Amino acid sequence: MIETDICIVGAGPAGLSAAAAAGEAGASVLVVDENFKAGGQLFKQVHKFFGSENHKAGTRGIRIGEQLLDRARKAGAVFRLRTLAYGFFENGVLGLYDMDSQELGLVKAKKYIFATGAIENVLPMKGGTLPGVMGAGAAQTLMHLYHTRPGNEIVMVGSGNVGLIVSYQLMQSGAKIAALVEAAPKISGYEVHARKLLRAGVKMYTSTTVSEIKGEDQVEEVVLTELDSDFKPIPGSEFSVKADTVCVAVGLSPLTELLQMAGCKLYFSKVLGGFVPLHGRNLKTTHDDIYLAGDCSGIEEASTAMEEGRIAGIGASAEIGFGTDKADELIKQAQERLDELRQGPFGDRRKSGMEEIFTEYEKGAWA
């Protein structure tokens, strides 16, 4: 049995920020992650971040990951990678599985922070089980962690920032984007990302969907169909695009299985990506010993995940007696930066979604 002050599940931007904050407050910290490398999405984000100096504007995601990892290690955080957190039990113990030694273990912590992230949504498509059909995040993982180009001629489904950014990165790897397909009438991601693709000659099809993926042993051809204003296929509008890979970027859903096992109450929010654990502004859940941070608290992006990680790390540490003299002020500063991030045309809806979660939590009806 491993004992620690704080156990963090997930070593992405939220988990690393929480580890650094809790360690700097003086708590002992164990970070568990199933991947072979800490950093999560940051080590797949080779583009420069937007925003303010507070949010690492102008710095590539991979460098931010390196900085956070170094800070967490200097703060004394212990990392167990290639380790799966498989269950949370009634006595407040977390079950671990070491994928290298194939041994089981247990952790008992005073407080837990779940930074488990999100999973890519699946789009049902005829032929969607053929080899070569994958999530855009999976394609990004193949490129940036395993240095493997997923395919040569690619159809990207979805025009949010993930679809746009990964398309550009695929082109940088030497692949051709045969088509970028969006069911909505207009591109949904940032214009700056879309214009990079347009300048490179990528064909973007709005009000269009994938009706079928064809091939014998792998993707060979993608049939596209135009949609009317009610998102219904227009008969006779079908046309085909040659491709060997289809990448799907149609959103994410919070990963909450462990939080459900722990008994945390969930609340459905369409804006935040689905069922989200109820939590307060300090990121504490309905379980007295569990905090959360990052996409499992509601789908946003890496900058908000890092701020949430700081809040959770500081709050969890203070609750067991570490860094109490500075906790309130540091949390206030982080919350102000979060509010700044949640402003603007893409932030307002997410902010309103979070406010709804906070309101439900504060009602205390779940107690």
C-alpha cells in the first residue's frame, strides 16, 4: 500500500499544474498516468499558444509541457507512468495496475485530484470500422509521440480547432488533406487556423457529411453528401474523394468513470461535453476527498486546464494543512485568470455552462 498526501490521476496539463502547486505547498504528491510520457496533450501541441503572457502566449505546447514537468519534479512530485488507475473503492483506496511489471497495487491518499481528461467522440459512418479511420487526436499521437505519419491522403471530418490544427500538422508531416468536411454551414474553429489551410489549397466542404467510406482492407474512397438547412442529405449530391485515411474531429466527452466509481454526482451539460461531475469553484466534487481539473470537469482547452489544476492543487493541499497562509490569494488569482480565459465569442457559452454547474453544486441538493 502506497500512502501519500495527494494522489493525482492524469499527468496532462491539469495534472502537472496540480502536482506543481501541491508540491510547492509542501504536500507529498504521487502522479499516476497510463502513458509512457507525462505531459498529455501538451506534447502533441507543437503550435504556439494564443492569449496573454499569463497563459504562455507565443510558446509551443511541447515547451510548456517540459516547463510544467520540470516544475512538478522540482516540487517533489513522484511519477508512476505506464500505470493504470483501474478502480476507486469504498475505503478511499485507488487501485493501480503497472503495465510493465503487470502487478497490481493500491494507493491511500488524504486527497485525490482526478485530471483524467476526455475521450474523442465517435461518428457512426458506413465503413467506419475500416483500418485507416481514427480520431484526429489519435493521428496527432502517432505523429508527435511515435513519429509515424497516419496516412498519405486524408479526409478530416470536423472543422473545430482540433480538426484545423491537426490537418495543418498532417500537412507538415508530408500528408495531403484531400478534403476537410463540416456538417455546419460554416467553419467552427479559429479563422487564423482555417486560413493556413486555405492558403495551402485545402478544399473545405461545409454543409457536407460523410455518407460512406469504401475500401477492401483499408480506406480507399470517401463518399461525401451535401446537407440542407435541416442537416438532411440532399439526394443526388453525392461525390467521392480518394483517400487512405479518415480522421474524425467531432468533439470530446469528459472521462468520468473513476469519478463515478467514487460516487461523485454527475450533471449533464451539453455545453461542457456531456455528463460532468458536480463541483464548486474550488474544483471540489461531491466526494469530500476528491477534486478534479481539466477536461473531466468540462471540455475546454489546455490553458484553462492548467489554471484548474493550480486551483485544485492549492485547495486540496490547504485542506490537509499545507500552504494555508497563501492558499486563498493564490486561488483567487487563478480564478481571475480563468474568468479572463472564458471571455469572448468561444468562451461565453463555456463560462455559462460552468456557472450552471457551480450553481447546482452550491444548492447542496446532492448532500
